[in-house]
Amino acid sequence: MKLTSQEEIGLRCLMQLARHPDGSSTIHEVAKAEGLSPAYVAKILGILRRAGLVVATRGRDGGYALVRSAEEIHLSAALLALGGRLYDTEFCEDHSLNAAEGGRCAHEGNCSLRPVLVSLDRLIHDALSRVTLKSLVRSEPAMSAWLQVRLPSAGSRS
């Protein structure tokens, strides 16, 4: 699995907001903290707002804030909003040889790859459901130690 830049930047923007639980952050503050252009941060925060993960407030004291506390937002929900699931069950319908003509996949009913992809999607989703934004607001060594306890095989890789 490979994260898209939108997914990674979106997680980083959410982490910046998680670091300010008592208030909000502006697009420019998030952009500066992450070394990104304000336009790109605005685009990402717009996606997260439409997904119901952040709220925007206008005015002098305005900015973006998490809709719920950082301990209530799981990475699975964030990545779903930013890029979707690893494997969507409609993939086979959308990518069959004759999809434009309503065709069927040549492997319909006997695809040994589909169960593998469904299982990987479930494993990844379940693992990401155990990690919250609050848990990400820590140092890299502390995060590695935290992962070793919760996801034993995940924390050992660099």
C-alpha cells in the first residue's frame, strides 16, 4: 500500500489541528508548520471539512478546528475521507474489460485475487482504527514504542 501525497498531507494537517485542541489554526499557520503552500492546505482542509472531520470558522478569530476531540478521530476515518479504501468492492465492476458496455469481469465468480484484496483492506482498516490523532501527537521514538504495544509487528520496521 502506498499513501498518496494528499493522504499524507491531510494526516499532517489533522495532526497540526490536534496540537491545538483549545482553539483553531489558520490555513497560514498550518501551511507554515508543514512547509506547504497555503493554497494546497486550503484544498486539503476543504476536503476534510466536507468529510465532517474539521470545521471552519470565519472572522478575526477564525480558522480550522477538529470537529471532535483528537482521541475520537481514527486514522481509518481520515484516510477514508482523503483517499478511500484500499479495495472497493465495486472495483471489479468498474474495471472489467467491457465496463463501458455493461460487461462483466472475465473472472466473475472465480477470482482468487479478490479475497486477498478484501482481506488486506480489512486488516489495514482495522489497524488504522486503533490509531487516533491524539496518539500521533508524540515524538517518533514514543510513537514506535506505542505501536509495538498495540500493533506488535508494525513498530519494528523503520
